[in-house]
Amino acid sequence: MSTREFANHIRTGVPYSLSHIPIRDMKEGQNVSQCFLVRQKTQRVTRGGDAYLEILLADHTGSVAARAWAGATQRFASGFAEGDFVYVEGRTETYRSALQVIVESIRQLETHEAKFGKLSGFDPALLVPKSERSIDKMWGEIQQLAESIEPPMLRKLTTNLLSANEKEFKEVPAAIRYHHAYIGGLLEHSLEVAVGVAHSTNNYPFLDRGMAIAGAILHDIGKIKELENPIAPRHTLGGQLIGHLLLGRDMIREEAKAIDWPDNRLPQLLEHIIISHHGELEFGSAIVPKTAEAIAVYLFDNLSAKLNMVRMHTANDTEPGDFTGWQTPLDRKLFKGVLNSGVT
């Protein structure tokens, strides 16, 4: 009996939840025999012409890159898709300072269980990345902020859009991969931006508090139409062709038609926040921010995204020492050391 077969024999009868190694706890050199969620699957070709798979595997603690080389690709590539729960056998190794899984076999969970038997105590919730914060509590907080918006017309537009899109707003991630890329991520990110902007109005009283909060809450609402399948998110046709800035602008413009505005510049100023919140044209902004409120939303949006990247990368990094491996989106290594405060 091989080492892997013996390990699987020992695991038989043990509830799956006790044998699952969370991604955040994986180390280099481990054998892998467990379930994941497939977030992304891309077939590529080596310089030598051999097909291989790039896969992004996930569980509720995070995600890990995986590679299936030619032999495994030929045997298993057609047997699973993005969004599937799969059973993977392989090993972990470090590549460019990041942990990855080298896949020896990968099958849909149903296929695996049909061949080897049901996994006792398997719970799909173990595999779906989700915000660590309470979805319902965050929803209550963002609604409370929306209800504080003045003038009433701007409040009505914001609360109407939240109510009409509650299910999607609670489920959709804020991004496919880099920041808040999990169930509830859009809500968590939008709340972080809105809270930051609301607090900033205390220090900068010239900011229009209602406009700034409305823009913060709604700045990424177009993600609801840009992304589909929250468990394994991908771009919709509109997401690819139009993008969430203009999709969000259109949602606001449509909702604004049903409201009697004493000053028609109000909805246009809100639209401006939505289409300018990436800050710079080179980063996908339709226009640069031209109001104080738009600048505030852009900066807090950037801060929320960057700090989430830092938190996720430092939590999942396997590099020894006080610094992480290279973090490509931020273009740097990050300090992750634990300081001795001297407090006992």
C-alpha cells in the first residue's frame, strides 16, 4: 500500500471536517488529499507545446494557485469546471515565494464519491470563501448609514437601490481575486468605504456628507451586474464590454428618473463619484475625480482595497522570517513580524 493510500485508509470514517487542512494552514511539502472549490480554470501551453492547467483552488480560509501538468491535464481537464467542488490529490510546493499545489488528480466531488464512497460530514461551507464579518450585521450598518443621508431624494435613491439589490449586494464579491474576493466582499468593502467617508466629514466639514456617503455606498454597485456566480465569480458579457463603473452609473441614472429632484445636478454629481472612483484614467477611471466628495470616495476605496490585500497576503504567506514573499498587486514585500510590546 502506497503512503497516500495508507493515509486515505486512516482517514476513512473520520468526519471530513476533521481531516480538511485549511488553505491558510498549508505548508510546503505536504501531501494533499481533500476537497476544494474551483474558482478559476485556465488551460495554457508550455514553451515545449505541452498543455497544462492553471487552477485557483479555494476553501473558506482563502485560495491557492494550482498547476496540473501534461499527464494530469490529459486525464482530468474535461472532468471539472469553474464553480465545481472537487477532490484533489497532489502535493504543495513553493514557487516564487508563494505556495502552490501540484495536482496529480482532480475530480468533481460527485465523481470521486461515486468511485470511493461518500465523505462523512462534508459541508460545502468549508470550501466557500466568505467574509469573516456577519453579513446581517454589516447590512444593518450600511442601511443605517443610508438612512442618515440628506437630502431626502438622495436618501431615497440610495435606500431604493439597496433594497432592490439586497440579495446580490450581500453575496457578490468585490473582485474576482485581489481584494474582498469572497461572499459578502462587496458589502464589506462598501461598508468600509462608507464608514471611512462618514468619519472624514467630521474632520472636513466642507464635504457634503450625504453626497459622500451615498457615493461611498453605491460606488461599486455595478459589480452586481459585472460579476455572476458569486461562488466562482466571472465577468458577465456586460462586465466585459462595459464594466462596473458605467453599469453602476446606469443603475443610478435609471433609479433617479423616478425621483423629483429640486436640483438636477444632484444625481449628476452622484454619477460623477461612480465613474471617477478609480481615481486615474490609467487605472480605469472614466474621468478623474472633480469634487471633494469624489476624491474622498476614491481615496477610501483605494485604502479599503489595499489594506484587504495586505491582510489576506500576510495571513496566507508561507515565507519564513518577518517579511512576506513578493506581493504582485502591491509590487512589494510586506512586513508580517510580530512585535514584542513588553506587555505581560
